[in-house]
Amino acid sequence: MNWRRGRRSRFAAGTIDALVANIKAHAPDHIAVTGDLVNVGLPAEYETALTFLASLGDGEHVTVVPGNHDAYVRSTAHHALLNWGDYMRGDGASGDVTVDEAFPFVRRRGEVALIGVSSAVPTNPFMATGRVGRAQLARLGTVLDRLGREGLFRVVLIHHPPCGPRPAHKRLIDAEGVRACLTKHGAELVLCGHDHRPMVEQLFGPRGLIPVVEAPSAAAGPEDKRWPGGYHLYRIERAGEGPLGWRCTMEAHGFAPGETGVALRTTRVLTAPPLVASS
Ligand SMILES: [Fe+2]
């Protein structure tokens, strides 16, 4: 019912294929997938999603965090980790990590640290809420502090956006706690999914504003009533000394109403070293 009455008419494999081909043409160093990958959590859906992830790349080059649909029902909530473990395991972690302790995980790629947070919890019917939980939040604070002291560019991946407007049944239940954690311990970029619309919000952090970016759906066609499908391409580079010396730009690529092709739509500077005015 869930699939047939709604998403079947909006999401198409051909749409995904066109976006993935476009992503690959840009040869990114790394791909971050912020969920959802499946619809209602049937065991076979996780296998199909694994085939999709393999088409993006291996676990060294692709990182995944689960969405609420990826933990849709209690009986298969652990299947995301079971099937996609290679894509959501920290550097050096073994394969027998339990769901309770699997997040946040940390992956370092050069001077960039990817921090995978799970907000995916089973919910009652018609709900799409998320929750990070106190224990994971406490671990996230410790991890952010440690990586911040190392001077890395910290990219937090979390399916449910911790800020921005949305209906109550789609909210991150402990969003306030997540915002407080990011504000206290810091991050350079937060990437989310869930709302199927591209949005950039900002949070206060100890070193300045933290961009919080929501990705559009990767399966919605050009005429989608919420937002056409697309993806964001980030360029992260050193542009100065110290913790404020990062430059991060975001290109929004995707479909547009009335068109069939994937193209660059906007470019935006998210982070840049502060300019000092000369007298
Ligand atoms: Fe979602």
C-alpha cells in the first residue's frame, strides 16, 4: 500500500541511474548516502539496496547512514547494518559491532573525517520520526572533540535534519539535544536527507556557523511535486591556517521541471576563511 499509493508514481530507477551516471562523471573522492534506501524494510529490499550501493563504489569510497525507512519495522531494523556494514563501519572496526554501539562511526579520508550518526529507529505506522538517543549523543560529543583537536574537517552524516521546519510526524525527536551537541562540540558540515528538498540551514558552533545541508531525493523525477531529484557535490580544501582555514563549496546538480537532463543548478560557498580588511 505504502509503495503503490504514493512513491511508485514518483520514484523511478531510470531517475536514479541518470543521477548516478552524472555523479560518476564528476569522479568524486567519496560519496555520502544519507538514506533512505528502502521503503518498508522487507528483507529483499536490503539486498537490492546493497546492489545499488555496490554500483556507487566499495565501502572505502562510499559511506552510508540509515534513514527511518531503513529501520521501518522492529523485526528488520538491524538489517541495514547486517547488509550494508561495509558502508557504515568505522575505520578498523570489525563486522560484529551491535546496532546499539555501531554509531557514531568515524572514517578519515585525508584531512576530512566522516562521522556517521544514526537517527533511524522503528516507529508506529504513519510516523517518520527519528531519534539519536542519549548514549549515542554522548559518544558523538566525545568524537567531535577529539577530531576537532586534530584539526580535521568534520562532516556529520545524519538522516533526520536537526534544524529546519517539518511536520511533527517527521521530526527528529531529540533535535534539541543534537543541536546542543553540535553547538558545543563543533563540526564543519552536517549532511542530512529525509525531507526530499535541498535546504541549507545554519547552527552556531564554537568556531563559527555550521552549515546544515539537506539533500534532495535521488529518485524523484523532474516534475516531482516536492522537489526534482538531485545531489550535492562538495569541494573541501585548505585555504588558510588553523581551524577556520577551510573552504567548502557546494554544487547542486539535478533535474529541473520541464527538462529531462541532469545539470549543474547552483554553486554556493558554505565555508571560507574570514577576510581581514586592509586599512
Ligand atoms: Fe526519511
